[in-house]
Amino acid sequence: TIRRKTAPDIRARKGGDPIVMLTSYHAHTASLVDRYCDVILVGDSLGNVMHGFETTVPVTLEMMILQGHAVMRGSQHALVVVDMPFGSYEASKEQAFHSAARILKETHCGAVKLEGGVRMAETIAFLTQRGIPVMGHIGLTPQSINTLGSFRAQGREEGSWEPIEADARAVAEAGAFSVVVEAVAEPLGRKVTEIIPIPTIGIGASAACDGQVLVLEDMLGLSPKPPKFVKRYGELGPGIEAAIKGYAEEVRSRAFPGPEHVYGMKKS
Ligand code: KIV
Ligand code: NA
């Protein structure tokens, strides 16, 4: 059996070779991502990608557990990190432990991720001290959309860095094994990476981060309007559409199924 990467393995990569991370929500895409990536994130972005929600707020613990289990079955090598959804961890550290323990026990994944820096430090410490590896998530925290008002990059004004630097220090001191830094000014992404001892995973942050993450469907060119920070490594939308169009035409013309796609009688 192949030993999977662990949270301590990723923690040890600070300042070394960049950590490669992508999202996946399904067994099939997980098996492809698993060939090239160190970490697979079962992100609550599945709310947007799979369910068509406008935000991640409606995502449930049950959705995360179902997809987390699918990704574990599809992968062998990568560390699988499952997002804690909005409402499953903010009320208390005990609520967070209960939800995170369910995720670990029911999916067998290796870590959870939760949003928030200073405000979540006590919770991160409570989980890590009790056997649950936590990846932090600071900068733009999409679950807070209803208090933020919009999805805007953070730390772009003079004098606006202090709270995000404090968040980075807080998650590191609380025992997180790494931290996602989302949509911050590039020099801030760089500075945060310099000032904390755990790996930073950037998304719309900086090439100086200790790793990078993107949403798989965004980088494949399957998402209608991805954010500025997404580089498209594929244009799969037109290919999928062409295949569906070809199928529909052949069903309507009875060209499909052909003789090679049907079963004859066995010789008796
Ligand atoms: O849910 C998600 O996919 C994420 C990444 C964008 C970091 O949290
Ligand atoms: Na997320």
C-alpha cells in the first residue's frame, strides 16, 4: 500500500519546493489530480460548481462529507483536505470539533480547512491539540460574503495590511499546518509568507507563496466567469459542448447506436 502525504509532510515543505494543490469533488477527477498534486482540496466551492449556488453559504456538512468520501476513494497519494462549511464551526470550538471529527471519521481525509484568522485561533488550537490537522484560510474569506458585501481583494490600500498579518500569525501560532491566502495584494501575500513559519498556499496572492491552489473547473475553462486570479490551463467547455451536440444529432438521426454498440444473439 502507498503511504499518503500527511499534514506534517506538507508543514515540512515551508520554504522548499512549491506545494501543488487543486480542488476536486469527485472520484474520477480526484484520480487525475492525484497524479500531479500534493494536496487535493474538497472545497466548499462545490456549492458554486456542483450546485449552482451564488455563494458558499448554503453548503452543508453532508455535502462536504459525501464529496470528501468520493475524493478519498478516487485518490491514493495526495493529502485530502475537506472544507468545513459555513455554520458547522463558528458557534464554538466544541461545535467545530464535533463537525471536524465527523468529517475525518466519515471520509477518512487527512485534514480540514476553515476560514478566519484571529477570530478562529482558539478553535484552530482546540482542534489541532485534539488530533485534527487544520489548514487556515485568510485574506478574502468567501463564507463572510454577507458581512463583507462583495468579493474584493484585500490589503490593497496603504495601511491596510495589519489585520491580515495578524490573522496569518494567529493561525500559525494556533497550530495550523498551512494556510490558504486568498485574493490579497501581491506584496502582502509575499510578506505574509515571510513572516510565518508555516507554508502559505496562494490563490490570487503571490508567486512567492509556498504553494498555489486553484478551483479545478476554473482552470479547466469550465466556469462561466472565473475571478481575475484564475489562469485557464484548458478550454474544456467547447469540447464538451461539441460532444453533446454530436450525440444529440446522432440519436435524432438514428446513427447511434451503431452495430458495434449493440449486442447480437449468442450462437446456440
Ligand atoms: O472552496 C475552495 O475551493 C477554496 C479554495 C478556493 C481555496 O477554498
Ligand atoms: Na472554500
